[in-house]
Amino acid sequence: MINMRKPLPVVLMFGLLAIAVTACTSTSTGDGAGDVLLVEGYGAEYQELFEETIAKPFTEKTGIQIQYTAGGSASEQYAAIRASKGNPGFDVAVMTSLELYQGSIDKLLAEVTPEQVPELAKMPQKLRDHTYGAGAIQEVQQVVLMYHKNAFPQPPTSWNVMWEPAYRSGTLVFNPANVLGVYAMLNAAELDGGGIDDTAPGFSRIAELAEHALATPQASAEAVPFMQKGTATAFPYFDGRAAIYAQTTEYDYTVPKEGTYALLGALGIPAGAAHKEAAYKFADYWLSAEVQQRWALAYNVGPAITGLNFPADFAAKHITTPEQLEKTKIADAAKVMKNRTTWGQQWAEAVR
């Protein structure tokens, strides 16, 4: 076929060339001001709190604008990084330490050290060990036992209450596709002498409970309607969301005597991120003492650094001290990532 289009005028050709060059040029400046940092994170109340508590003050301090996109779960966001070979189109992902581990193995997350993020040096070693040099921990949540206050004269003291005949019909058995389900399974396994290297007791307990349970949710948000209707009795939940619904429903939460697991909220920078310097500034900002305290109180989670002062009632419910952190279990990320698919299959067999 003969191309009959007329050649472009010379002036127009140079104009289009200038636009193309501009489009390929980073908006970054020497001090980070003028960047637009693309952050991918969670939606709903998390996004609202993030924009007010983190994004706006960060922009006011640095001049770096934040464009926030609500994505899916942490594992889904890492899947986008992996599928794009480290260039997913955003600069920072809100994830967990599990994804940091996987990113370090895959070499799809940028290196994060105290040289790039000075505040990282103030993080307790127990948390530093779970960054794998591939990100930063910005919050510490814990798995708590959420319970209906009218169903319990006193706060329950053991995970075992979920299996008691009086309460089992109102329990929720979370799918390990959500990391809450992983930690709930590990807590269940440990009740009968198992653990991360012997999960059979946990799945045995899940199978027993599933015969009576109210529901088997895949996401923590699916528990909300049951709390609003007051039909759930006792179930595992993360303390961040638990604190929110403890203020708006007839539920409260506690850490059972057997102890519990921590979920480490993290920031990962894709290896191909366009604005790495701004991303490092952002991570350093979030780890500063002032911001750590502000975010902890806003989202009802523990900070990633210690030595901060919190109200007594807040400190009693969240991990805020070195002593509390030391008692809290952190699952081996390598074992979780290796076995998570298999655990999902075992869970499906247990609840069918």
C-alpha cells in the first residue's frame, strides 16, 4: 500500500520532538522537590488516614507531591512488581515484611540501607532483621482476639474460647490467602504443640471449628458485617482494625495468654522505580519519631521504633515497648512464603 500522507512541517516536527524529550525526562530535582511520588497501598480507611496523616505533611515539608493509588492486598501488589520485572509503574508499595523477603530473593526491590534511609538505624534489631535489606518496617500490628462484649462477662484469656461450644458458632475462620489466616492457623497449631514446622494440629483444629463457624472469610473487611449485626462471638483480627471497630460496635479485643504473632507493615521500592531518591526521602520521613507516633495513634498500631510516649490505654493494647516487641512472635518469612500455597490447599480441604 502506498503511503499518501504529506510530510509534517519542519516546525511541527521539532515541536513534537521537544514534547517527546520532555515526556522522557524525570521530574526529579536535586533535592527531590518537584517530584510526584507514586505510592500504591491499601484502600478504605487506610487511604483516608494515609493522605491526612502522611501524604499532606510530607508534601508540606519536602515539596514532593504524592499520588496514591488504592491497590489490593500486599501479596497482590508484589505480584504486580514481579509480573513487571520490577517496573510496575509506581515508586513505593505498602506491603509487609513477607513481600520484602520475597523481593530480596527475586531482586525486584531496591536496596534500602541506613545510608539511603538514615532513620532505619534507629529501628530495633528484631525488626531490622525482617527488612532483608529490601525495604523499611513502618508499623507493627499484632493478631488479637476480637470478642463480643455481651457474650463474655470478662475478656477471654485464651485462643481456646473459639472452640468452646458456647462460642464456636459465632467464630470466623480466615483463609490463609489473607495473611491473617496464616497467623490464625499458626496460633491454632501451637495450642496443640505444633507450629510453623508442624502445622497439622492447626489444620485439625480448623477442620473442627469449620463445622460450626459462622463464616470463612478471605479478607478482614468481610468480618465487619458480622460485627455490625452482632452475630460474631470471638475471632482473630489485627489490632489496627480491631481498635476502629471497638469504637463503633459492641466488640473489644485482647491478646490471649498464649501470645500472638506480629504483622510487620513495610515499604518496598520497586527496583525500576522512577523516583528512588524521593522514595528514600519518603521512607525516612515515615520512620521519624514524630511521624511514627502520629501514624501509630491514627491507625492504632505499634510504631517501628521504640522510646516513644503513648497514653497508657493505647500502650496496653498495642506493641509500643521493647518488652512487648520481644514477647511477640514473628513468623519465619522464608517458611511462610515457601508453604503458603500448600497451606491454602490444606485449609480448603479442612473447611469443605
